Amino acid sequence: MAEPAMAPGGGAMPDLDHLAEKTIARCGNARAAVKELLLTNILMEHELDMARATNSYGYTRGWHHRRREPEA
């Protein structure tokens, strides 16, 4: 078995192959798993946007970058 990869912070990375197999098994097929992961990502992006909106740029000391509006 290969040695686990290390995350940038020094912690161990999760076994992505195992997690992918678990997700596919839970969803029934790969297409349903991808749809679930995309939906989860959309929801997490929404939560992050809400957190950014409630915390000022100065309070977070520039931790998050201000989003630029798309150019027309």
C-alpha cells in the first residue's frame, strides 16, 4: 500500500479513491454521484458567498479576495 499523501498543512490527505467508490456506491452510479457532488459544491459556494457578505474585508484582513463583477 502506498504511503498517504500529506496535505499542505502537514495533515494526512483522505484516501480519495476509497471516498469516490463509497460515493458511487451510495448514489448507485457515477452520473448520480457527479450530480450530487456538483450540487454539494454549489451549496458550499453559496454558503461561502453568504459568509463573505457578512464579514467585512478589513475584519478578515484580506483573507478572501473581493469578487470582481463579470465584465460585459
